[in-house]
Amino acid sequence: MDRNGEGRASLGHAAAGAPTPSRTAREHIERTERFAARNYHPLPVVLSGGDGAWVTDVDGRRYLDCLAGYSALNFGHCPPRLLRCAHEQLDRLTLTSRAFYNDQLGPFAEALAGLTGKDRVLPMNSGAEAVETAIKVSRKWGYVTKGVEAGRATVLTMSGNFHGRTTTIVGFSDDPLATDDYGPFTPGFTRVPYGDIRALADAIDDTVVAVLFEPVQGEGGVVLPPPGFLRELRELCTRRDVLMVADEIQSGLARTGRTFACDHDEVVPDVYVLGKALGGGLHPVSAVAADDDVLGVITPGTHGSTFGGNPLAAAIGHEVVAMLATGEYQERARVLGERLDTRLRELVGAGVLAVRVRGLWAGVDIDPALMTGREACEGLLRRGVLAKDTHGSTVRFAPALVATEDEIDLLVDALGDVLATARG
């Protein structure tokens, strides 16, 4: 039976309700809480296996994974094509450092440049590293190319943003959980309201080198920009000689039904920031993609990473780009997203206040008078569905793009049952 068929055969089992964690699961939870820093608040489930859109816990119980590693697992858990690629490369060469050439980076860089339509790419590891790289590139471009006075380069960011967890990045967050007790922060950033083109225009002066934005704010709750905003932003950046820097770490690589979320508005930014799904859920892979007039400011010794562009990462990333080049996953996200949107809207007024969907990615605002987002996720867990809350009463859904229509229905039916139970 194929992978998706196996998932459909298990729908009844998954929906039956999750039991109290077993002794084995409790031991894993207690050990993690004892020895790992508590920078997350996980749901009480201990996972030990994954296949496609499904995961299995230490007691053999299966769950439909509707978080998909914050879009890192767009192709599902343990995708056979990527596993074959990784196994082959593991047997050959994994790390050289950029002190030497390797036979995987060139083909990967060429393929990713082709996918983005840019001249070249700068490979890194995590998404946060890619954002930091884009900031450095933007600042140097501002000094070298635009002629900004030394030490005065400014990057405009947006309210509700989430670009990572490094000290520089959290410094322009407006989330107290990200900022409290972590200052002082790096200067050179000005935050404006998300989607407000007039505020952006007013904030641009001779020091501004870039506008850093998410075409869809994932951590914010799958917040969509106002209609026409991205096109207005593109025109503004072009007219004012400012780099348009799109953080497509979560939204890119087929999640929204197009290769990039910016594609929905037929907009091409100056800089793409990529990560998560670029590593196929197997290995940390990120990259910045831009044309020569932007990335050309980076010269030997001015930026680097021991693991960035390593042969294993490059081989996997190259295979990911090849998979995306077929358009299959973009189309799956579009079709399944339409079904998810239609089904979720059936719950508006029945415990759901609002729904926002872009491709196979949804933010669902639960009525806070009924329950919190965390309580909704705990209810879903008991019904064999894994999801993640954000900002109090919002739940995010991002199933793997290999999910089926039946599995989308399972997700919505489980949420409807959680809400109905809460309403009594």
C-alpha cells in the first residue's frame, strides 16, 4: 500500500483519542524537562517515527502532523526520494568547509538560482542565519552601492514580524516573549505597521537600505497582507532605491500554492530569504538569493559559515529544487488548500471567529470565550491531530503537502469535534 493509502487506512485509529502518556512517554518527557533547557512548551506526546503526513509516538500511536515542522516538512516525514539522495551522499562526503570546492554546491547553487530567477545564492544553515545574512548584505549594499553614510544604514521591519531568535533579530520584534530581558539590542532598525504602505513611505529616508518583510506572517497566525500591498511595496522600493527583502522561510517553496508567496501578487523581491523546506526536513539548509549587483558586495572573508554549503546540505537542497521544478507540490498545496479553506469556514460562528488560508496554510482564530489556542491543540491531540497555537487563541495548520483530501477532512472534523465538545 502506498504512503498516502496507509494514512487513509489509519484515519479511524488516529481519530479515536489520545490516551494519557504511558510510563515510557512520561520518562522521556521527564528526562527532557530535566536536562534540556525549557525554551519550548511541547504538547505531551513523545514522537519516535514519521512517514508522510503521519507521525508515531513511543507507544505506537499515530497522529496526523498538521504542523509539519513549521513548514520544514513540506514533503512529509522521511520522503523516499530525499532519503535516497541523503543516503547516497552520506556514503560519499558530508563536510568540507568552504575552504575547498565540493562537487555538490555548484549544481545546487545553479538550480536554486534558476528557481528564484536570481544570479546567485549564498548558502547557510538555519533560517535565522539566512536572515542575519540578508541584513549584512543589505547594509553593505547600502554603503558600497547606494552610498549611505558609514554606520547609519537602516532596515525597515514590520509589526508582528517573526524572523528568528538571534539577538539582532529579536531586537526588532514587538513580542515581549522575544525581547524581555534580552537587551540591549542592535540599532539600525525601524518598525512600521504591517501592510501600511503610507507608513513605510514616510519612514524611508536617506539611511534606509532595505525593507525586510514576510509576504505571509506565519508565526503571527498566517496573517495575510492587504490586497495590493506587495505590489505597492515593490514599486516603492524601486522608486526609493531600497532593497525589497522577502523572508520566505516559512511561506516559500510551495507552501502557499505557488513556489513563493510573493508569486501570488506577481512580485519579485530583490532578495529571497529561504530555509526550512529547502532541507527537505532532513538537514538544516538555508540560503539568500539575489542578483550580482546585490550579492556581489560579499567578497572572500567578509561572510562565511563552516557548514553552509556543505556537500550533504547541497545534495539535499538540489533534490528539493528538482522536486519543486515539477510544480506538483505547488498544485497540491493549491488544491488541498481550497478544500481546507472551504471546510474551515464551515466552523465560523461555531467556535471559530475567523479563518485565514493561503495555500495549505491556515490560521484559525478560536473564540477566546470558549478556549485558548493551547486548549484547542490539546483537544486535537486527544483526537490524533497535532497542531500549534500562537498568540493566545489562534491555531495554525500546515499539513505536509503529501496529505490527502481525506486527511484534510480528518483535520477539520477533529477541530469541529473539539469545538462542539467545548460548547457542550
